[in-house]
Amino acid sequence: MNPTAMADLGELDLTSVRRARRLVVSIEGMWCAGCAMAVERIIARTPGVTFASTSFAGGSAMARWDRDDFDPTLIVERIARLGYRVAPLIEVDEMERRIDEQTQAVWLRLAVALFFGMWSMLGSLMLYIEPQLAASTAGFWVAFGAVAAALPVITYAAWPFYRMGWRTLRAGLPGMDAMISLGVLAASTLSFWQLLQGRAEVYIDTATMLVTFLLIGRLIELHARRRNSTAVAGLRQAVPETATRLDAEGAGKEMRVSEIQVGERVLVRAGERISVDGEVVEGDSELDRALVTGEALPVAVGSGSAVEAGSVNLSCQLVIAVSVPYGERFIDRVGLRMLELAGTKSQVALQAERFARWLVPAALCLAALVFLWGFLATGAFELAALRALSVLVVACPCAVGLALPLAFATATATAARQGVLFRDPAAMEALADARSVLFDKTGTLTAGALEVVDTRGAGRHQLLTWAAQAEVGIAHPMARAIAAAARDDGISPEAHPECTPQRFSQGTRWHDAESGATTVVGAAAWLQQQGIQVPPPTQALPPGTTRIEVARDNLWMGALILRDRLRPDAANAVTTLGRAGLATGLVTGDRQEAALAVGTAVGLAPEQVLAGCLPENKVAALESALGPVVFVGDGANDSLALAAADCGIAVQDASAPAVASAGVVIVDGGLDGVVLAWQQARRTLRIVRQNLAFSIIYNVGVLAFAVGGVIPPVAAAIAMLCSSLSVVANSARLARARSVQDMSPGNDGAGPTIARSDAQ
């Protein structure tokens, strides 16, 4: 075995790896998504492996097997032979540091390619525009200058393509890197040969243009990888890294969560976010589990209740016995799953890779046959070599390499002006081809904030006055809703140190020192436990609402009805996508009653609503839906689903982990922006496919002429330049911003549209 591979494997816990029949590792040195494909194929070809997956975005690989006697060192050995280093999954900070180093290196190579390629391209254009110049001495020196200026591009800037092209060739999976390397070397060799013969017909511009645009594509891929690491970091940062551990005497000490062992006790005060997974052993309280499940309403917990890291303790302090070690908490498992799911490669890009994989051996064989045929037919070695090299120049998929990154860059800039941010081509393509769209509820279809919608009993103003005073200074979703409603009614309750509210697990008690009156606000069952008679409701609660009782001096005075407010554009967006033929649905961690109420409000049938879902349940719902699947969410608890979906969309005002996990971010326009993003993606994908069709037709057509020797090398180079220019011109159409009204079925095939006055 490779010594480096053995050393790397020594860092892994082989016992647990064999027991789990799964290997999840970091792969160091992956330069592009094509490299990730080569690694994946090598792992999949290992005898005994039943599943293999790599993520360029996550810098990781995963393999599964079903035999107890399988040796995972075989996988590491095969990966090491390709020139990659295998190591245990690294921390997010270290991953980000390495990605940033790679990005800086690519930026430097791109700067070199742009600066020197500009001068090289200028010389080549002079020769193309003035054919008479090529026959003169001045033309020779112009060609010499163009080739000299290109040297830093085809050596320093292009070096990673040569290295990765060689690795993919060794793996038996020659992709775009191998084809680009072949084209660059062929164009460069032919240009050097022409100069040595004293001729000015050089084709170095093809090489510099390929290297420049492929480097831009690498930056896009690195940006997607950096975004994925940011998503995992954002998810972890939402949970505190320290906790108050209690010793045997009950004394508390602040320490890092990673140092707390299973079985030890942790104190969580009211208002703090829980940082461990465990079981409540002391105390009764309410938890805000929005980060974990997306539930809009607090959940009561007591002794014996299971709690997860990320939940907020709203009411009273709790003592929790740790039941899960750091690294295996629910939120840690979600982060690991995000690494496994992220980094999906665009299907268009995969098609381009497959085209390049077929083209590499075909071009080499064709060039060899052309050389033999030319040499045997004419006996002229130089003429035969020129024809063979011309075939390689023509075979270089310059326009294929430009088709996706150029269209994506243009469309991204246009969409950004309309309040939509596309993160990577794979997300845009999946959105364009989407067949299902699933929405989160709280914060996505709804505003994510409770509001007082009605009252019972005493007058609204009086009830809000009492309730707001009792909830002063309390960080609780219902308390915030009551305070907001009080402000809207012109009520400004003030906190008094001598009469601070007492917060319990299901309510609040407040004693007014001035009047001597006591106000109690909370659930009906809790008020009855306090000896307060609560009359039964005279009418059923509206679906999706909750009721808070208000009592004064042990007498029931009335009730407040609260509900999560529906976004004003939610029904329109869901209806528009449904009419366009997409299967729509609602997937939420909230209660069934609340989910059905929102689903009905936006036009969804009960069977299209799935409630009570944890993050992993949402992923299962995505996997069972008709794909490609789009998930629209906003909360940290949606991060896993956003990463798992073919396209994840974070709506306006989404949480940082959700924004980091999504492939599309709506920064302006609410849910109307989701429809706009879908229509823009469809338009872009249509342009990309046209670009690929143009480029493949040019490659195949001109290649046929080059093989027959009908066109000279300079004409072939000009034809390939025209191919690239056609891609550039077609992509430029995306630079014109269009409103959703413009993208009607007749104009773009995008289906029904919505009205949006600020789209421009």
C-alpha cells in the first residue's frame, strides 16, 4: 500500500468503520467536480463496495459495503494511487481555510491568464483581421509576440488542468480537464511548429481562451464548495459551544460542550439555548424548538422529556442529563448529512463531461489515423503532422467549455438585479427542470411571528393592557405577539422592578404593587391548576390558532387568540407554480392542525400537507417526491432539506444557516421571487442547451472537414473562434432583465406568470 495512504488510514477508527460498514472521509487535493467524479468511479469499482458518492463541494467521499470481511484500506489505497490524500473529516474552519487557499491560487492564475491572454488575443485578432499581414515579416513578429505572451497562460495558469487531466486519464475517466489539456497542448504545439517554419498562422488564442474560461468555471465551483462549508458552520454556530456543567455537589462550571461526557448534568437557565442532547432530570419549562423542528409554538417539557441541542429554554431553568456525546448530537448528524448531500453536479455539466470523455480517445485515434493516412498518401511528414494537429485543435471543445459558465455568469448578474441570487449552475438547472416544489410553513408561507387576531370576553384594549403588562421583559413568541398587538393599540406597558412577572412553564403571574391586583396569563389547564375557573369555549377555535387565557384577581376576564400570519403572496406563488404543472406540497415540523390550516389557505389539499417532520423527515419527503425537487425554506431547521433538495431556495429574511445551505436566495420580493427565479432558470437553461447544441454541431461538422483536409488549419481555427463567438452572443441575450410578465408561455415556455411591478 502507498505509505501516505497507510499513514492517513491510521488516523481513522477502523473498528467503528468496519462495524458501521461505512467510510466517510475528507479527500484533499480535489481540484474540480470532474476530479470528484474520477474518485467516485474509483471507489465504486472497488470489489465489495455497494455504494460510492463524492462531494466536491464538501471535499468528502462516502462508501458503503455489505460484507463483514471487507477491508476499507482497499478504498484508501485506490484513492491514494490517483494522487489524493485521504483523511478523517476535517473541521469546518480547516475546510474553509483550505478552500480559501485554493480560491486565492485560482484567482492568481486567472489574473495571469487575463493579463497575458489579452495581449496574446490581440495579436491573433490582428492576424485574423488582416490576412495579408500573416504573409509579411511584420506578421511573423506579431505571431511571435502572441505566442510569447501566451506562455505564462499555457504553463503556469493551465498547469492544474494538465495535472488533473493526467489523473483522470489514469483513472480511465478522461473528462473536460483531459480534453482541455489536449486542446491547449495541440494548439500550442501547432503554433510553435508554425513559428519554427517561419510562418505566422498560429492558433494560440484558442489555448488562452480555453484556459481563461475554464478558470472562471473553477471559481464558480469553489464558490459553491465554500458556500457548503459556510452552511455547516452556520448550523453549528446556531448552537452554543459552551455549557454549565454541574458537579456532584451541584456547583456549576462553564466549559466546552466537547469536554462534557455522557451521563453528566448540565444547567440551562431560562432564555438560554440548549447545547446538548439529553433528558430533563429537574424542572418544568417550555422550549422553542424552531431551530430543530420548525414548530411555531412552544413545547412544554418536564422530568423525563428528551431535548435536543438548538432548542431555546423559554421559561424556567432545567437540569439536563447528557445522553449523546459531542459529535453525535442531532445537529451534528444533520451537519454530516449536509456534507454528504451537497455538491450535486449539474446534469448539463455531466453531459459536457461525458461528451469530453468520448471525445478524448476519439480525437486521439482520429488524429493518429489522419496522420497515417496523410503520410501514406503524400509521403510528406510535415503535411501529415499539420493535418493531425489540426484535427486536435478542431476537436478541442472550446465552445463546450464556454457554454455553461458563460451563460450562468450572465444570468446570475441579471437575476441579482431583480433580487434573486443563484449560487451554482446545478441549482439553476434543477430549478428549471423542477417537477415538484415543497414549502416549509413557519417563516416561509407564514411570517414566522405570532399575531393576536381576535379576543374573547372583556374588551380587546383592556385584555391587551393586562396581558402586555404581565409579559413585560419575557422572551417568548407569545409575549412578543402580545407586546406587538399592545403597541398597535397604543398601549405602552413599562417594567417595574418591584413587580417583576413570574414566569412558569405554561404561563405568567404578575402582581401590581400599586393596585394590589394580580394578573395571570397562560394556558387554560394551568389557570385551572391555580384555582381559576375558565369557562368552556362557546365557539370552536379557527384552524391553526392558539388561545391564551387572561385572569385578574382569580377571575377569568377573557382570552387572546393568536395565529402565525400568512405571507400576502404565499397563495399566489403556490397557485402559480401548481397551474404550471409542478406538484406542490407543504412539509413542516409544526402540528398537523396548524399545517392543514396554512395548507388550506394557500390552496393545498390535505394529502399535500405533511406535518410533524424533523429535518431528516423532510429529506425523506424530498426523496419520495417526483424529481427534480425544489425545497423552499427559511429556518436553520430547514438547512438539511435545502442542501438535500435538487434546488434549495431560501426566502427573504431567512436565517444564516438556511441562506448558506440554499442554491438560490431570494433577497427581495418574498415568495413572488420564487416564481421569478423559476422562470429565469428556465430561460437560462434553454440558452445553455442552445449553446451546447451550437458548439457540438461546430465541433462535429468542422472536424469532418478537417479530417478530409478540405480546410486548412487557419480556417479551422477561425471556425472554432466563430463557434465560441456564437456561444458568447447567445449568452448575451440573458443580460437583458425581464419581468415575470415578459416571460409568458409564448415568450419563454415558463408557464403562468405573476404580476410584479418592481421586477425591473
